[in-house]
Amino acid sequence: MPVTPMHIMQARGPLPGFTNLPCTLGHENAGWVEQLGPGVTGFTPGEPVIVYGS
């Protein structure tokens, strides 16, 4: 079963992957690349991105 924003909000304890707050709840998260880690390619800082959960 997929974890939805409702599951996260009603959880009695931290869920794996959702322990670092703040986090953006939703199925499609969007933003801009802030910085890149070692070995990351295909993105540049300042580039707009969207994360599709599926």
C-alpha cells in the first residue's frame, strides 16, 4: 500500500524516509535544484524540477 500524506500526518511515530522535517507532503513535489552531490549528473543548480512519486 502506498504511503499518502494522510498516513504521514496520522502516523504515531516517524515513517522511514519522512523523519527530516520540514518535508513537503503531496504526490507531486516541485522546486529548484539547490546544490548537487558528488557524482550527480543531468542537473544544474537553479534548474526547476518536479518529483513524480510513481
